Amino acid sequence: MPEQNQRESFTVSGDRIVEKVKEIIREGNARRIIIRNEKDEIIAEFPLTAGAVGVLLAPALAALGAIAALLTKCTIEVEKKESTDE
């Protein structure tokens, strides 16, 4: 089955960034998460692989929490994998 990537965006307040990222990771089909500030600049990017979830992402989520304290609003872009049947 060929795979296609789909992008989805969420606008959240700074205090909800970590919560939303954890929710996206729990869904399990995200390949990459990109955090953009109000000026549409990338401030963080996390590639997700099956083996990188959990302990390896803990430091990245802690850093994201520190970054979130400086943001009032941000956009979370999620690149998801989607299998399609032809």
C-alpha cells in the first residue's frame, strides 16, 4: 500500500502546547510535529518514529514546556502518515 502524508494544523495558546503535543503523539499516526510562533517562524520540530516515542521524547517535551512559557499563541503542524488503497 502506498503511503501519503497529510498535514493538519492546530492553533493553541502557549499554555496548551505540551498538552496538545502529547495528545497528538498518543494518536500514533504522526510522523513529524512542527511548532510555529505568531510570526510563522519554526521554533521547534520533532520527527517521530515508532522507537522515539516515550523516554526519548521526554527531554524534547520538557524543552517545549520552557518555550511555551514565552509564547502566547502558536500553530502546531502535524504531518501524518496515511495508507491508501489503490
